[in-house]
Amino acid sequence: MKKTALIVLLATLACVGVLVAQVILRWRRKERGTITAGTIETALEYNKGALTAVWSQLSGATVPSSPRFDLVWAYVLIALKHHEGIYALVGQDLMAPAFALLRSQIETEYRGLWVNLIAIDDQVNAIREHDAEPFPRFRQMAADLDTSYGAGGWLQSFADHWAALNGYTHSGLLQLGRQFRDDGKVGPNYSDDMVVELLVTSGAASIGCIVPIFRAMGLNDKAAALEQWLSDHPFYKKVEAQTS
């Protein structure tokens, strides 16, 4: 696979990619009320649209099959279910588990990318036959993926905030601190901008990670369709205008 495969996506993902790279760090902020409820609705639409766009390229499609590729598709499907779970949980105002799921989505996508391009055949067989986990630690895996896919730092950016991802998944201080309102009373305290960024990150990650897999398997038409959906989406254009 050519190293430029993911760069094609990054050309259209540039502005959203900057947002994604900063998302988890920005979750630490305290300020509230800077984004309207309507923006959450737009982000929900974006998140659901990204999921639908990916499924539209997978449903009923004939995809390459091999011991390696079958494993990659399994990771893809699990990650998409995590994405779907985030959308559903936010829609039900269940923010703690929604934030907790993001690490699982990202890690599953990274494992799929790693098996797709980096794992040797013995490692693929070990996963399939012995439930082995031959993956490098996440930070190293992110660095290896970023280099191998020519991602220009986008894949690496998630590793820069790995502690925050873990904190929300494993009920660390970042998650614990969100269980008290500004008046000191017990209750969820997730600002609108946090929720928007969660939804955007989840949606962008699904498209950003499956496009290089499509390209590696020669499914260039499917990759191009997702890139086009992303670049044409009004939410992308809004973010692009705000950051230009």
C-alpha cells in the first residue's frame, strides 16, 4: 500500500482533523454555555450521517476475504457498533457511558488498521486461533500507524491524549469530576462543547480509519465516496469556515 493513501483523506479532513486532535484536551475546560443546544443537534446529525455513510458502503458489498482481511472487517464492525453506541447514549442523555466508549472505538479501529497493514502472518494467526494480543502499547501502535499510513500526525494525535481517554473509560478523575454540577450538587456536568466534540471525534474517526482500509483492499470507489461525503457535509463546511 502507498503511504499516501491516508493523505488523500487528510486533504478533505484538514480542518476537522485539527479539531479532532484537540478534542480530548479541550474536554478539560470548565466554561459552559458557549455552544447552543442546536449545535449538539447538528453534531448528532453529523455523527449519525458518518455512520450511515460508512454502512452504505459496507451493506451488501462484496469485500476481499482472507484470514487477515476477515479479522480487519471484524474490528471495523465492532468499532462501528461502538460509534453507534455513542450516538444512542448521547441521544438518551447518558453522557458518562458515551464518553467511556470513545476509547473502545478508537482502540478497536487502531487494531484493525494494525492488522490490516503491519501485523505479520504469525501474529494474525495468533489473534485468530489463540485470542492473543500481539499489539504494541497504544502509544507505539499509534506512532507506527501514523508512519505506515502517512497520516501526518492525525493518528498519532489520539495517543497524545491517551491518559484522558483512559480516564473517561476507567472512571478516572476526568470522569469523576463530571458528576458534580457547578452548584456543587450531584448530577452530570458535561458541557455542550464537550458533547459536540465527542460526536465529531467519533464520526470523523470512523471515516478516517476505514478509508485507508478501503484503499489498502483496492476499494477506491468506496473510499472516494466517504471522502466526498465528508467534504460536502455542511458541518464540515461550518468548521472549515470557523477555522479559516
